[in-house]
Amino acid sequence: MNVYISSLDVATYFEINEFISFVLALTLASGLAFMLPIFMRTLSSLGIVESSFWIRNFKYSLIAIVIFTAIITPDGTGVTMLMLSIPLISLYLLGWLLSKGVS
């Protein structure tokens, strides 16, 4: 690979180790984020959090979701952030509906 890079006289932007660690971190963060409804329902079923708490604090969670997706997405334009934040907001609302059925 280095032969091709030196013959083309180009610089690499990342190493394969950096790329693999980035992909694994993105996969782990996305996987944990998509467990949000299960986490919300579990907290509500244990009586730790009431279901009204989730909808009352929706605006704060919306800000947290947007910040979270901005951190874990590699795109600087915001398209990827938007593509990931919409499902997470939907999952948050699903978690609220599931927790509402518990209480």
C-alpha cells in the first residue's frame, strides 16, 4: 500500500487502526443509543422514573440527542447527524409510550 501512496505522491488521512477503532466506537455508540426504549421502560417499571418524567423533559432529551449524534457522526455537514437523530427521537417517543403502559 505504501508503494502506491509514494508513487502517487499523496498523503493518507487516516491509518487502518484509526479507521477500525472509529467504526467500532460508532457501532457501539449507535447500538447503545438504540437500546433507549428498553432502558426507559426498565426505569419506569422499576418505579425509579415515572412515565410523565420522560415527556416533561423531552426538550432536554432532544438537545442531548442532537449533541450525542453530533459527537458520534463523522460528517461535518449535519446530514448524517440528522439521519441518526430522527430515529433516536422516534425511539425516545417509543420508550415514553412503552413506559406509559407500565404505570
